[in-house]
Amino acid sequence: MSDSLPSNDEVEAYSQQISWQVIEQQKRRFNDKLKQLANESTDDELFLEDLSEATDTPISILYPESDKGNVILGNINGQQHILASFVSKRYRDEKTALQAAVPYNFNPSVNHRNLHESHNPTTELRALGAELELGLYYPDGTMPTEEDVLKFSDVYRTYARTLGITPTVDREACMYQVEVHVAPGIGYHRTRHAIESIMKSLIGASQASGLYTAIMSAYPVLSDFKLTDNAKVHTAVDVMREVNAHFPQYVEAMDVARQRYHMDANANVVQIFRMQGCHIHLDIAGRSEALGLFTFYTMLRSATAIANAAFLKGGPFVNGTCDPELLCTREYIRSTTVTGRYLELPLTPHLSDDGLERYGNLLKVERANAAIRGLLCESGLGEDISVMHNPIGRVRPDLGTNKRICTIESTGMPINISASRQAAVLADFEFTHVLVENYYRKYGTDLEPMRQDDDLWDLIGPLTTAKYQELQDCSDREGSDIRIETASGKKMTLAEFYEMKRLHMHRTLIDFPAISPRDIDDVYMSISRMLVPPSGRVAQTPEEYIADPTRRSTGNWGQILRDAFLDEGGTLGEHNPEAVLRVTNRVHEALVKRYAQ
């Protein structure tokens, strides 16, 4: 690996130089003062003296002469650490520097030997939250207006409140997409209930507004993919255009994608980028920077991540075209932009020799349009870029709540129309995180004990980037029929992989509080029934996959969609918007049949 984990010795040496409690105290005082000053600021003055007085330490910035993005640093015993950072005016949407400043809540001094002293003294199931991205369109194939989408969102919120779920609806880069939220919680049944309530709310909003939903891994129907008039979207387009233009191979990749999916020749990089996914967040115990990196390196780069993505994949359509070879087009679309390159490991500004410099430089040279995206630094093309859309995930030390929560975020999971499949993957994510956190508490970042445990290495051992990409490519073509290869080289079906995982969870988690054998079986027996139904009845059509109680959530979702396209008169690789629209309508109407009150 070109970017390796910090060793236990490196993490502990940092902890010996700076007490984690002192860092925590500084961060709390700094964040409180930052909020106050941000509310009062009218220009780009940083009030470093006021911040220094409030935190009782000298506060400085990484680049004193720069008027671009920058990093605000605390100081303990001559050792600097990040308190916050901000992007340049180009990306701030009229905010001052302090108003745009994003706190950095990871604590680099929390390691596996002192994690038990933090506010998370023991390993346990952590509450998990998620966002689900989906598209909207009219059943005749026309696109909604801004007012139409706002109406849909308002009605969705009303239904969500009635059903007792989080009513949040966020806008996406495209005007025709929205993102709905699964509130943080624990357990398969609770999560499935939440997602089923989301589906009911979506259908209620659809019937009130006349809009149909497109809940597939890529926005499927013929569309100009008009972008939302939002400052964040404008800056993303700006930086993605600039960085892609710098690399001829990505200019060519975009041209190939435009032709492959019959897009307008002037479609920009974001209009090509029609992904729809499920983003998953889990808390990092103790706000430990090293644990965040370790979780990314193992859980998000493992055979488990490949299996979960394959289990959810399905979406051969883009812009009214059925791909000639892919059952899921999401990762191909992502690969058309340099910001979608594979990331081996996010930067650690504190626990590596050059991390702070590389992070700060991405902000200064305006190659990251959000402070957190500077951590997603990749140099495989010979110079540092921010791979903010990488297909693995992110670490998030920037969540601006009073609890200063830091999370690991998976960006590698597609959305799936099955609430049961989606909930099972989210619950598996929780259980897998228990394995990772418990291992870290015992061994820190040392992977050798994991290599000695055959099952654990198969489940969460990190794959090489080349193997990870190879398996992702394979699952794009085969969907849930893929044979998984683990870090040890073992090959097996998805059903065999999850059965191995079920047995390991029973052996390993039996003594953990709030995890019963029934909880484990609820997740993995559910997955088994969907992959290999005991009745032998497997869904062959979208209607069976969604609404038939004897075949629901079974079968290969990508293959089911492809077969439906062929049944509608299409041929593979054909640009046939009418056939794609008929399939997409059938999917939505099956949802109505299942969830309409």
C-alpha cells in the first residue's frame, strides 16, 4: 500500500507528547468561541487573539500570507494540531472565513491504550444513520420543475411526520434528485421499519404530486439532468471541471461516457455523474483519528464491503440506454471523473510526516471545495487531488453538533428498492463495526493478529486496491451472482460468505451487551432467504421483486431490470428511452401496489 496506516508506536508517541484530555478541552473552548465570533463577524478577520485567549493557547494559521483556504491550528507544548479549517471565498457562498470554518473534531491522541478513558469506554453497537438518494420524473418521461420538486418534498415531510420518521429531504446536485434520511438507530427490524416508512412516504408524496420515483443505482430515464441552482453545486461543478480538464485521460473518459449513454455533447462532468446511492454513517469511539483510519482501511476495504455492494446492486440504465454489459452502471459513471478515483486511505494530518502539509495545500490551491474533502487526498496521477467521490468512503471529523460526533462514512453502497436488503446491509454494517472497534481496542493498528484469525481476516481484512477494483468491476457485471474473493484468497458465493459471517458473529459477539443470538440471525438469515429462498421461488420480474409476498427481494435485481427491458422490446446496448421508461414506470407502480394506503 502506498498510503499505510500509522503504526501503534507512532500513535502512542503522539499521545505521549500531547494529552488527549488537553486537546479535548482546547477543542471545546475553541468551538464555543468560534460560534460566537462567527455570529458577529462581517469580514474575513480571524480574531486569532480572541481565539487564543478563549482557548488559553497560541492560535495560528498554517499559511499566514494566504487569502485562500487555510487551517487553524492549536498549540500544546510546541506541538500543533488542527482545530478547524476553511475554504477560500470561491467556495464559501458569501460567508466570512469564520462562518465557513469547519471544526476538526478528531482527537489524534486517543489510541487503543487510552480509548477506554474516553466517553466511549466499551465496545458496543453504535447508532447508524444513512441517506438514500433517488430520482424524480413524470410517468410520460418529462422532467419536474423546481416548484414540482419542492411540492413533492413538502408532502413527503408531512407523510414522514405522520409515520414517525425523520422528515428531512435534502436536494442533490441534479434538480430531479432528492435525498431522504434514515435516522440514527440500532437493529435490523427498526431500520427496516424506518425504510419501509420512507417508501410509504415517497409513494404518498408521489400520489399527491403526480411525480414518479426512480430508485435505482443510477438515474435511469432520458434527461438533460439539469443541475440545481445552488452555490454548493456550482462550486462542485467548477472544481470538477477544472481538475478533470487537467488530465487528458479523464477528458477522454467523459467523451466515451457521453457517447455510450447518448448524452448531450455539452453535458458537463456533473451531468454525466448520475449516481444514486446509500451513504452510511457510524460513530467513531473517542473521536479517535487512528480508529477512524483503521475502520476505513479494514471495514470499508474488505470483502464485506464488496459483498454488501453486490447484494444491493442493480441499475443497467442511464439516460434511456440499457448498458450492453453492466447490470449496475453506478461505478462506471463514477469512474468518469478524477474525483472518483479509488482511495487507499484518507490523510492523517497529525499521524504522518506530510499529512498536514498535503491537506492544507489542497485547500490553499482550491482543489477541495469543502474543508473535509481535503482529507480525501490521492496522488496516483503524480500530483495531489481530492477524490471526494471515491467509491470507498470518507472519514468525517466535521459534523457540527454539540456532541462533536465523528463518523466513518461508506459511499460504496448503491440504493436498492428493497427495504429488507437495504436494512440488512445497514445492520450488517453495525455488527461489522463492533468487530473492528473491538479488535482496535485490543491490538490498535497492528494487522498481524487479524491475519492469524482466518475468519476475521476473510471478513474484514483489507483488500489491495487492485483486488477491490477487480471485484467491484465483477459485481457491476454479475450483481448478486458474484463469487466473492476474500483477503486470504478464498472464493465463495454471497450466500456462503454471509453464512460464514453469521457463524463468526455468533461465536464472537455472544458476550456483548444488547446483542442476542436472535439479533444476529435476524440479519443473516434474512439475507440467506433473499439470496437462496427455501421455497425455491425467485423473483423474475420487477413486480415479483417488489410486491409478490412469496418472492419479494429475491433474485438478481440488476438481471431482473435487464430482462424487463428486453421484455419491453429493447436490445442490450440500445438507446431506447421508451423501453427504459416503461420499465421504470413498472417499478414505481409495483411500489404503489405494495405501499399505497
